Amino acid sequence: MFDNLTERLSRTLKNVSGRGRLTEDNIKETLREVRMALLEADVALPVVREFVKRVKEAAVGIEVSKSLTPGQEFIKIVQKELEAVMGESNSALDLTCQPPAVVLMAGLQGAGKTTSVGKLGKMLCETEKKKVLVVSADVYRPAAIKQLETLANDVGIDFFPSTPDQKPVDIAKAAIEHGKLKFYDVVIVDTAGRLHVDGEMMDEIKDVHATINPVETLFVVDAMTGQDAANTAKAFNDALPLTGVVLTKVDGDARGGAALSVRHITGKPIKFLGVGEKTDALEPFHPDRVASRILGMGDMLSLIEDIERNVDKDKAEALAKKFKNKKGFDLQDFHDQLQQMKNMGGMMGMLDKLPGMSNLPEDVKDKVDDKMFVQMEAIINSMTLKERARPDLIKGSRKKRIAAGSGTQVQDVNRLLKQFTQMQKMMKKMQKGGMKNMMRNMKGMMPGGGMFPR
């Protein structure tokens, strides 16, 4: 996410020079580079102009704090303005009303609206402990209703049935009445996606909105459409009183133009980011954290939240106990660690949130390939429980069987066993308390040192 913008801004901000104070002359070139970086990231031109103007006004003539260099002071100003452009703080859903709180989802076709309904329902159910009902008022797209029903079953939330011969307004009203009778906290209404902003469909969604009077009207938009996302959101906002935006497919958007344009153009906050295909890949949008990530400073708070949400605490405690009792680290433990990493968005998902990762050389980033972890997991899955507990048993014929079972080559099995041996040695060093030895061992497992081979 934001890879191109992060790389360009990090490189640009390194070049800030000046002594004692920031002047128009010593930031002129840097501001030009920042402007180009934002335009290349497909940020809308009015947003770029306003952003550069505000940074310049804030920076010129400012006395640099004794604890900061001019470059650090300038980066601090850029970060503050990035946060201001995106909304400064997280804007949570406001569900304080007589239950059920109705949430209406609108957007163009193909933006990931139905998937977002399922993800949001799951999030509200698990983190807010709400009783959630979802309903599809999309009577146009084939199998749209069935898609939401399947998704609701997958994530464990309730689905209100509807049929394509019903009117969207009637479907929404019936679902809300059912929600009142059965004491639901939240009813999420999925609407038909529009191919473009056409009058007839906009009139229909206006009718639905007027009838059900939702507490939240969220516009779902594909981040990969860049500044077009902001323009489409504005067109919807002119027709509907939107309360917020859900940006989807953010994991595939290396530019970040939509995230930086939507708030400025619509005046509505981004409330959530869709960061993958999994049903839990929906994150609350925190402008301060995103600004930090864009500037290559990482996002440790989100990483900690990921760990708390996705790490299996029982397995982690069992491994810690095993570790404390100085019992060996086996392939089953290794397998569990790979699964935990996958649940947190893979290695790249974690690296993206660590400070300074934007400075990693490209050839190193290329070696950190999540497909490799999928392959490693497949190889361990092809082993018997006895083999996982005692890797020394895995010799010639067993290696061939494991390779055939996992669709890999014998050399892939050998590589995994070598990496596991390195991990095992590191764990032993940790058990002995030799932190220096462990750090030395870890260097050998970093890109270029054997853990991430091409």
C-alpha cells in the first residue's frame, strides 16, 4: 500500500537541507519533488495545490527545535499536513440510536460492496459484540442475493432473505421490521451497484434512503481508481447524505491517490480500508497511522492490533511454556508460526507496518515472497505427525514422498529442513539467554543470508 508514494517521498525528504531554520530557498526544490510525488500517486490536482501551499506556509521561517534537524522538522510538518488532508483522526461508526441502527451501503458495481458488507458485519459482531443482520436489496445483479447469503454464513452473521422480484424499498423495510422484532443491534442494507452515476438508479437509492433513514450511509469505492474514486464519491455525496467512505482493494493500490483525495473533495471521512480478500481484511482508517506509513515510519499500533486479533493465544502460550521448559522447537511449532504470520497478512503485510522498511533495497524486497511461505506450509502439511516431531527421520524416500504430496521438488524439502535447522539453533540460543548469539544467528536468516533464497 502506498509503495510508490512512500519510496518517492522518503527519497525526496532525505534531501532537505538548511541550517537553523527552514527558508523558502532551501525547501523550494523539495516542495517541487513532493508535488511531483503526489501527482504521480494520482492525487487530485486541487488537493496537491492545497497541500503544497499549506506545507510551505507552515515551514517557511519556522525556528527548528533544538532536538530536531531542519529535515526532521520539515518531515514533521509534512506528516501533520498529510493527516489533515486525510481527516486527522479515526472517524468511527456512530451507532447510537434506537436499535436497530441501519447502515446503508452504496457504490459502483465491482467496487467490492457486498464483500465489504460481510466484512463489516463480522467486525461489528466480533469487536463491538453487536447482533448483526444483513440484507441484499440488489435485485439486478444475478446471484447478488445468494452471494451475500453465502458470505453471511461464512462469517457467522444473520441473513434476511429477499428475492429479485421484490422492490428494493420493500426489502429494506421488511428487513428493518424483522430487526426490530428480533432485537438486532445493527441492520446492514446492501444496494445495487451502479455501472456509472445514472439518474434512474440514483433516484431508486434516494427512495431507499428516505424510507429507511439510515444512521450511516457508507460509499464503497475501489482505491485503485485513484482520484476518480474521489470524483465518484462526490457525485454520490451530491445525491445522498453520505456519512463516510470505505476504500476497498487498498492492498493492490501502490499509489495512494484515492486515500489522499477523498476527504478533501467530498468532505466525508474515510472510515474503513479493505486490505485484502479475507473476511477479516477490513481495517478502521487512522489518518495518523497511514501518514506515518506513507513517510516510511511504519505503523506499530496497527501491527500490535493485528497480533492481538490474529495470534492464537493458546498456541502462543503453549509454545512459550515449551520454550520455558527447554523442550525442543519442532516442525509443528514452525508450521504454527507460519500460519500465524499468514493470518497477519503475510511477511509483506507485516514489513509494511515496520519503521524503515521503505529503505530496504528492491532486491531484498523481491526475496521476501509470501508464496514461499505457502510452499513451506504445504511441505509440512505433507509430513506425518511423527516426522514433524522428529525431523531427523526425514531421509531419502520420505523426502520424495513429501515432495510429491506437496507438489514440490526434493530440493525444496531440503531447503525447508535447512531453514528449520537454523530456526531451531536460534531458539536454543534464546533458551540459553545468549541474545548476542541469537542476533548473530538472525542475521544469517535475513534476506541474502539464507532464510529468503531466490
